[in-house]
Amino acid sequence: MESVARPLGKVGGATNGKHEREGCGYFQMPLHYPRYTQSDYESMPEWKLNCLLTQYGLPVTGDVDHKRKFAMGAFLWPH
């Protein structure tokens, strides 16, 4: 699995207001766990899957079916 962290850059000569480390990126865990159902994931557009996976630092590779299966495996819990 490849890293998704990127170095934070400067926008217009000023820092972007986040914690910036020289040449290093960091991951900040989102506060809430996604609350989607299996049917939500099955109908979710690819751009939304990409945003969700990126937000949680997960790989955004493969076709839309692969991303859906990956998201369901990562975020759905068996009852």
C-alpha cells in the first residue's frame, strides 16, 4: 500500500494555516466514522468514493467496483 501523505505547501507565499512541517506531510484522522450502508456504497459515485478513501488515508486505486468493495470491507461491520 502506498502512502497518501503529501507535504503541505504554501499558497500565495503564505502558509495554508495547518501545521506545516518542512518537507513532511502528516495524516489527521477524521473525527467521525462513516455511517453509510451497503446500499449507499453500491450507489455511491466514484468521485465520492475517492473523497472518502482519501479522507481516511486509504488507497484510491483500481476501478469503481474495486473501490466500492474496498470501502465496504473497510467501513462496514458485520452484525
